Amino acid sequence: MEEANVFLDRHGRYVTATAAALQMLEVADQELSSFRVARTQGPRQQRLADWGVLVERGPGIGESLLVSSAGRRLAVTVLVTHIATGWQITIQPLDRPAEEPGVVRRSPEVLAAWRGAERRLADGGEPDRARDVERLRRQYGQLTAHLAGDGEDGEATSPNLANAAPAKT
């Protein structure tokens, strides 16, 4: 099954997406290029930014909120990796709100956050900590599995741009 990928240039500007991404989000390529990405500014504060906000800390993994120009909101996980032409963002829909929209963590940061959440849970933390532990454990596993065998900077060894829809400008 084809991954739902969004491709950005080296400067973090939207280029194109795979047919799977367009189908999953139920949008046309032109519409996806106008989507904005929620970025956490502080406790419960968000602002909308362009796609490039996701690559500022890449390669990494996180959750985000995509917002269409019509106001449609989509919570997704994002896996951000380098490719030869820029960036690849693999997205998957979430069945819940994004926990930390726009926060992309590298593998050491995911591991540290996961271990910290485990310690807080063991110290009698609230039940929500168990959900945090599971989310961070899953993110760490996804990121390390994806980067295994990739270049030192997280560059994908064989990006499949053949299935990408052409960008329409």
C-alpha cells in the first residue's frame, strides 16, 4: 500500500503529494498546497504557519493539525525525513486531537520525553500519562524504524517520487 507522503523543497515549500495523501485527505493537489499547519506557541496557544514549520526540527516525528483554506481541520501524525530534493512528510490520520500540534522531535528528544512520561507515571502521575507513554513509545519506534538504514542526517535512501502527483501552479 502506498504511503501518504507530502513533498517539500529544501526550503520547506510545498511541491507535491502522493495520490494516497490526496485521497486520504480528500483534497486536490492545488488545495493541499494552500493548507496551513498549526504550530504550538506555548500552553494552549497555536498559530498557523506554512508547511515549512514541520521541517525546522527535522528529521523527526510528531503530530500536527492541518487546516484548509476553507477551515477544515485534520489531525495527523507526521514523520519528517530528508530526501535528495528536500523533505518527505509521511502523514497518517489521528482518531483524536493532536496532543502537541506542530511539535516535531528528533529521536533523542522522543526517547527523553518517553522516559520522562514513564517516570511521572511511576511517581503516581495522572492516568493521562499512560496515554503519553504509549504515544511517545509508538513515535520512537516509528522514527527509529524509518531511519534505520537511512543516511546519517535521516535522508531516505530510496524516496519514491514516482507515485507523487504533479504539482499544479
